[in-house]
Amino acid sequence: MATCLYNVSDRESQTSWAKKLTKSYYQDDQQAKFMHLQAEVDSLLQQLENLKHQRIAARNQEQ
């Protein structure tokens, strides 16, 4: 099973860095699409992080 290599705060700093980099490389409509996808990825990563914590908590309760 794959593991998450980055935590949410790492991802947020990567997102901030990506925003700075993409400003000069994409037209406005492309950048808007990119930012939407970036937000979706961030949301999915947050959901994965939450599931991970829920599973850990459930495992700890079983023990």
C-alpha cells in the first residue's frame, strides 16, 4: 500500500510555490483551470489525511 510522503502543511507550501511559478507561464484561463485542479488535489489530499487519522484512531480503539 502506498504511503503519503507529504503532510498537509508541506502540500500547502508546495501549492504556494506552484502559484508563484505558474503566474508567468499560463494564460489566465489556463491558470484558472490549473488553480481549480490544484484546489481539488489539495482537497483530496486532505480527505486522505483525514481517513488515515480515522483509521489510526479506530485501530487504537480496537487495541
